[in-house]
Amino acid sequence: MQILTAQHLSRLYEEFGETEVTFNAQVILECGLITSDVRLTLGSQHLPCVLYACSMKGARVIAEIGQGSTDLLTHSNSATLHLGFKQSGEKVPVSFFVGCRVESLSEYNSQKQHMRFVALEFSQRPSDALVGILGSLLEIKSNALRRRDQRIVLTPENMKKIGLESRESCVAIDGSSRRCLVRDLSFGGAKVLLSMLGLPQGPRKALLKLQKCEIQDDTVLDGSIVRVEDVEGHQDLVALSIQYSTDPPISYKQKINSIFSSP
């Protein structure tokens, strides 16, 4: 888990406190939510539930609720939501309770009468762990929009932060794989250097594979070549600017964001 300073946590809470994160499959995988450990506690009752969305001020969960529990939820002024997350590089998951009150109950599925959406309002600022997890995801999303084309030159220091062992990589151009050197990366694209010999003309699709990268064993980024430039002092090389045509995985954006969020 990335260690965030109290100042950074406070900034994340102020900037993103009201913003919800929807817990789809990709977000669950990236943040390490332990889905079997999500539960809502009312007095002595523990209701297993699904975390649908969460902010630093509240959450929405889906739970199977009988009539007795419905009455209890409707009239209860206090409840606790339990969450647990597996963190990269940590053996023990982080888990915590958040005090909350039930704002509303609504139907989730007309075919499943006991399934309910439960909207919760947190009664206190949640654990720093939750602020850090949600805030980091939202900061990545914000920076990916604001700094989409801001390039990160692959200096040794930046490569270490990103988790890239080497600039050597592979790019498949119209299905033909070629060796290349990655010069810079951004949220929205990359620039690579390679031999101009046999380079096809016209519009070209490109698949950039980052090798020996901490993000995954191999990270494949789908895009297209938008510009070809000469490399000064190297007549046999060209620089290809690649623009990603699909949204990169969160793990990639997290590493790019680490450059911008570093002190």
C-alpha cells in the first residue's frame, strides 16, 4: 500500500470527498477489495452485502434483506460497514469499520423482492486507509484527464518509480513485431525509437508491449501511429508517436500517476 502523508490524505479528502467510486470488476481487482468481507452490522445482526459504490462520505450496498431486517434498517440510527482490502506487498489485509446511518432503502430487482439497495451516510470521517484507496483512484482519474498528453521522459529515476526495468520493448505495427526503445510515456500515448528500415507507409495500428514491467509481466497498450519524426544524429532511426486507442488499464495509469503525485 502506498504510504501517504497526513497532508496528502487531507488534500484527497477535501478534493474528492463527495465523489463516488463504482466498484466494477476492474476497480475491485486494482484496489484489492475483499468482496467476501463486506458486511453491514446492525446491533447483533451481520448482513453480508455487495459494495456497489463508495465515497469518503457514504456508500451504496446491495443486500438481501428480510422483513425483520427491513424494519430494523428503517428505524436504526446507527450501523457499521465493514470493509477489507488486500494491498500489494502487504501480507496482512487492511480492514476497518465505518460508522454510518441508513439514508434510504430501494428496490434492486423486481424479480428478487428481498434484494435492496441500501444508501449509507458515514457518521464520521472514515479510516485513512479508505481515504487513501478511494482518493488515489480518483486522483488517477483526474490526472488522466488533465494530463493526458503530458509526457514523462524515461530517465532512470522515472523508470524506477514506474517499475520499468528497461527502455527496450516491442511494438507490433500492423501485426509485424519490431524491437524498439521507449523514449517517453503518458496517460494517452507513448513515443518509441526504432529502425526505419522496412517501416510501412500510411495509417498504421500499433501494439506497444512494455516488457519487464511491474505493472504486469507484459503490459500491452493498443494504439495508432499519429506522427513519424527523424531522430537527430541517427539517420537510420525514426521516432514514432503512438496515441492509445483504448483506455489503458488502471495499473498502468497508477504507475504514470506516481510521477505526478511524488513530492
